[in-house]
Amino acid sequence: MPGTEYECKDCGRAFLVYEEKRVLICPSCDGENIVLKPKKTLPRWIIEKNNMKPG
């Protein structure tokens, strides 16, 4: 099962958390100013490439 991606607003580092904890701490700067990183969609060219039929 994939983790949840968070971002530290103090240092800008993004990191994955596999188990939800009560207090999230940035592994880089030990800051607690952590937010859920917004999900982005794949670029159109990647989606089209993945949907292409072989041959």
C-alpha cells in the first residue's frame, strides 16, 4: 500500500509517510509545519503514451 505524501512548509522537503502518526515531523529539519502535498495529474503526453496500442 503506498504512503501519503507530505511537504514541510519550513524547508520545502517532500516525504512519504506509510503509517499515520499523531504528530508529523519533517525528517530533514525536524519541523512540525507539515501539510498534505496536493496530488497532480500526469502530463497529457504520458497518459497518451500509456494508452497507445502496441504494434
